[in-house]
Amino acid sequence: MSQHDDLAWRAEAACLVACPASRQHLLDGWLLRASGGPTRRTNSLNPTPGPRGPADAAIAACERAYAALGQPAIVRVVSLAPELDEPLAARGYGAEGHASTLFAALDGMPDGLDSGVRLMPAADGDWLALRTRLAGADAQAAAIYAAMTRDLRGPRAFAALDLAEETASMGYAVLDGSLAVIESVATPPQLRGRGHARRTVSALMRWARANGATGACLQVVAENAAALSLYRGLGFRTELLRYHYRRQG
């Protein structure tokens, strides 16, 4: 395995840690995740490094498992392990949610934290309420997300950039060994384009470095040009992998 692929698989594992599913089951080298709600990452079949079972058997097992849960079968197709893509397309699974995992080294991060960004060890009610509003989540999805944040393990920080009486940006970071994963970065629409998200992500990167991380990764939707520009400016210039989802039609 190349050094790049090794780091990419490490990032894959860290991203699972940073967005845990309430139920997981290993199926012959494929990881089935299920939490309910609309989030594809916690409700899809994912590859693992190393040997994986045949495509037809994996798809059949995936369909049976999600049917038993009353959920659609969703498969996350990763560029590191693309072997299910063509068989799924042949079965009429539609492609959606194209995204990339990006990496930044943290050795160039300046010391010191941003005093304007509030860092918390757990998500408080205001942070979760803002996330619910910005995500347009219903009550069920909000409850699932809140439970997911409580299930996080290891060092973590929830960030909020507060301006006057309004939170201008939010996000969180989780450490998995020496790798930090940055998640759920969001800014209210009326406050975008003012550098608030940059301050929030930068604060999380500094926190990660201060807590022993040497690198950070995050996942970004392929067509989100504003986010891609933001992250490139913060050093996320290495694309570790690409992925998309295939959903049962």
C-alpha cells in the first residue's frame, strides 16, 4: 500500500470515529452502518481496508440488512475501493452526494487559540439548536444527531464563534490518534462570506495541534465551491480520496 493510500485509509477510519453510527456490523470486509434519519454517512455500507467479499454477495447482504431495518440500501463508493460501483449502477442504484476527503498538515499552524471562538468539550443546547436550524433537520433527525455527538469518543472540541447575541459560525473536531477530523462546519446564510467559518475551522485546527495532532482531514461536497476555496486557504490542498453514494431505486 502506498503512503498516500495508507493515509487515506487512516482518514477513512478517523471519519468513522468522528461521525459514529448507533449500529455497525462487519460483513466480510464491508462495514454496514445504521442510525436512522437522513444522514447517509451513518446509514450506508462502507469498504474497509484489506480483503473484501465479492460484490454480488456484499450487495445482497446489504439489501437484506437494510430491508430488515426498513431503510433504503445505500452504499458509499470510495475511490480506494470502487468495485461495487458498476454492479450497483447495473442494478439501477442512482449516484448522489459526490464529495472529497481533504488533508492538511498542522505543523505550520501558529500557536495560540482564538479568544473569540468558544470551545466546548460537549455540544450544549444552543449549539445543537443552531445546527438543527441550519441543517433544516426535523425532530427525529435532531435527536439522532444529538445522540451521535454524545457517542463521540476521545478528545473533541465543539466550536462556536459568537458575535454580539448571534453565533456566526460553528463546527467540531475529534482526534483519532495523530489525525484530527473536522465536522459540521456551518454559518448562518446572512453571515456568510465574512471569514467567520475560516476563524472557526482555524481555531479547531489550532486546538487539534495543541492536543497532539499532526494533521487534519475533512469531507467536503464536490460542488461546494465556497467551502473548497475556504479549505484550500487553510491548507487542505491534498485530496486523499473521492466518494459518492449509490442508493437503491
